[in-house]
Amino acid sequence: KKDIPAVNFLIHEIHCRRNIEICPYCSDSIPKSEMKNHIESEHVQVTCKCRMKIENSLLKDHEASACPLRPVLCQFCDIPLAFNKLQEHESYCGARTEPCGDCGRNVLLRDLKEHPRLCG
């Protein structure tokens, strides 16, 4: 999968056929001596804390962006929560009030960003 000078192509092709395999899962070129280790480390199925089975090589991305149990912060109180609990928590948390420093009215936390436009 790389450019090879035409002069070296035949020798290179022989070397590759003897020493390189294509991974059946990801189609990467892997040295034959490392194929078993590659499959066991990259393509073995692991179970995420959310109980989803996923390839080991994809687990970090899943945990960072797709896992329903990934930690996220509430936009109102900065408490870390599981992503699947965030909407319910923010609905409750955003309904709390704080007094406005300018007009003194109690303002819902979810409306604090818009309140300065409407204040006074």
C-alpha cells in the first residue's frame, strides 16, 4: 500500500507476500509474526461499563463520545453526572432560581443567560 520504485518492485512484492498479512477485520497490513497479537489487542471484544460489547480499539472513542454512562457536567451546577441522567438533572437543576444582581428578581438558572437582555 505504498509507492515502491519499479526497480525494487519484484523483490518488495516477494518480501511482502512472505512477511505481511492483511488483517481480516481492519484491512491493515500487519507483519505475520504480529497478527495474533494485533487481533487480540485491537479486535478482541470487551464489555464497556454500559454493558455494550465493542472492539477494544474502539472502546476509548465509545467511552468519550457515545457511552450513555460517560461523565458530563451539569451546565448549571458543574456536578459530574452520567450522560443518560443529564437531561433529567438539568431539567430540575435549571428550574432553581437565583436573584438577579441588577433588578433583584428571582430568575430561573436556565434563563440567566437571556435575562440581562430583559433585565430592568
